[in-house]
Amino acid sequence: MSADTSVPQAVAGLRIGDLAPDFEARSTTGPVRLKEFRKRWLVLFSHPADFTPVCTTEFVELSRKAQEFEHRDCALMALSVDSLFSHFAWLRMIRDRFGIEVRFPIVEDPTLVIGRAFGMVAPQDNDSATVRSTFFIDPRGVIRAMTCYPANMGRSIPEMLRMLDALQAIDAQDGLAPANWTPGQPLLRPPTHDLDEVFKSPGETDWFLRDAPTEDKA
Ligand code: BEZ
């Protein structure tokens, strides 16, 4: 396994808008290279450890919803410090206990070279476990959103799907997703930068707070 050497190893401060650092690694579906996932959306997420209760529920629920990610043209990729053989044993246990086959790749990162490049572990942290980081990466390889949950709290899979829906709608309609936005609701129009439009707008908030035209209304 190797991380792209053109990427500084201690870029724990990845930000929205950064290109996701490329890496090659072994995974449960064979060797993976991050760059090869471009042209589609990718949700890359870390989990603290295999064979732990909260992580098991996350993998079961993500696998149940795998088709929903596919419908959004989005691949899933998981990562932890555990070895490939630990991942295999855990997936076998999940299959036997829950009847669910986890078919998206789970990357092994025993040296934490990838986890550190993505800031999934604190650079000085003595605990090798990655936290529950999630990166929403667009088809150009750009990080568009990130979340970070503690080890003792599982992620919401509906919220992951909602975030993906919002990012895709924002791109398609060049709009802004308001609080609690869900698919089917209008986006907001970006505010004007033109003072004449500010003075001409009929209501006092219309120039900066108004729905974007929907496809139906357009
Ligand atoms: C869990 O997935 O249940 C877990 C993992 C690490 C620490 C605590 C809980």
C-alpha cells in the first residue's frame, strides 16, 4: 500500500474544496486507487475498528441502502486500521449473523498513512483508531462536504443520502440548500450582487432570500 508521494503526509487540515489525496491500497474488493473512482461521486468513510457494535450497525445499514447510493451514481469506500483479514472475518460474521453481504470496498490502513493524510486521526494521537470521518467527494475528486462523529455515535445513513442529494441538486440547479432541505423542496437562489436589484426587489428580503426557480416553474 502507498499514498501518493506528491501529497504531503501531514495534511490533517483537509478542507472543503480540496482535491482528495490519491492513494492505492488493498481492500476487500481487491486493490483500489482513489483516482479511479473519479467520474462518479464517492463517499469515503473511516470507522474506528472492525468487530465493534456501532460500526457493525453502520455497515449493516449502509449495505441495506447500497442501492440508494448506486441510484445517485455514488460509490462507497470504507477504511480502518484493521488488516484485510480482519475485514474479511468481520464481513463473514456480518453475512452469517445478518444475512447482509457488504460488497463495497473496505480498505486496510495499518500504517495510518491514508488516515493521517485525510485527517481521520489526529497527527499526534497515540490511539490508532480512526474516528468516524466521512468525505463526500465529487466526480472531479474534490471534497465537497465532511462530517466527523465520535466513536460512540453511529452515523445517520438517511442524512448521508440527504447530503448527497443536496450536493447533487446544488450542482444541477446552481442553487443553495436551505436548512432541513430534502429532495422535492426548492433550493434558494444565490443572492444578487447588484445594488439596483436590491433596491428594486419587492420585499425587503427578496433580493437575498428567495426560492430558486424549479424545473416545473421555469
Ligand atoms: C463501536 O463501533 O461500537 C465502537 C468503536 C470504537 C469505540 C467505541 C465503540
